[in-house]
Amino acid sequence: MSASCQFYLDQAALCAKSAERATLANQRETYVRAGAAWQALADREIDITTAREKRDAEKIARQIEPDLVAAHSDPIRPEPISLLDAASGGETR
């Protein structure tokens, strides 16, 4: 988790605690709204980070895939010998 995301979550928690301790209704509402805003920022940061990590993983997979295909491809095979050629010792007519 990034430092900014952790900061957003800490601020949301602080607002929730402040809302619980607030004696006035308007103060409580202000803290609740502020806490929701901080939580929305944290959620957005998490979504962005998740999407970035997924995009980076897909990019790496696309770069590695051709290498894997090349590494696992069959070596060049010689032309198959027909049964007639095998019977004649491989001589061509």
C-alpha cells in the first residue's frame, strides 16, 4: 500500500473518531463527510494502484510470451523418409 493511501485511510479513521466524540450535530456531520471524502480518496488510490499493477503484469507477460514460445518450439526436423526410400537405403531414383 502506498504512503498516500495509508495517509488517506489514517485521516478517514481520525475523522470517524472525531465524529464519535463530537458533541454538536453539525460538527459530527462535518467529520462524517470529511471521513467519507478521505475514504473515497483511499479507494481511488487502491483502484489506481491495482489497475497499474495489472497493466504492468500484462505488459511483462506480453514481452515474455514470445521468448517462451521460441524456447519451447521444436527444433528443425529433417524431411520424413518415405517407406519406399527407406527400403532402398535412402537412395533417390
